[in-house]
Amino acid sequence: MSVVVELIGGVAAVITTLCWVPQAIKVIRTRDTRSLSLIMYLMLAVGIALWLVYGLLILSWPLIGANLVTLVLVVTILAMKLRFG
């Protein structure tokens, strides 16, 4: 049963993590971040970091992997927002 649960978590993690890739690519290519909310990305980065810590504490690899990759993507977008406004 726990293998099925981890598989569901893994698939969900992959899907929700990959959804950030197009936004990150667009921001990196265009450097246009005017329409992005700074407060939203700050809050999102903190929330993802907390999910990552939670995943580490309970040793959930889907949570750890997904939130680590998502945090990198979101922090990249946030850094571009801070740099290019």
C-alpha cells in the first residue's frame, strides 16, 4: 500500500514541479517580469522551502525532490524579478 501512496505522490510531484519550467524559461529568455507579483513569489518561495523542510523531516522523497526542484525554479524566477523588476 505505501508503494502506491509514494507512486501517487511522485506523479503529483512531477506534474506540479514541471509546471514551473515554462514560466522560468520565459522569464530567463525575455527578462520580462513586470506582470509577476513579487509578494506572491516571495510567499511561494517561503512556502516551498517549508514544504522541503517538512519533506526532509519525514523523509518523503517525493516531497523532497519536488520541492527542491520547484524551489530552484521559483527562486530563479524571483531573482529575475528582483533584478529586472
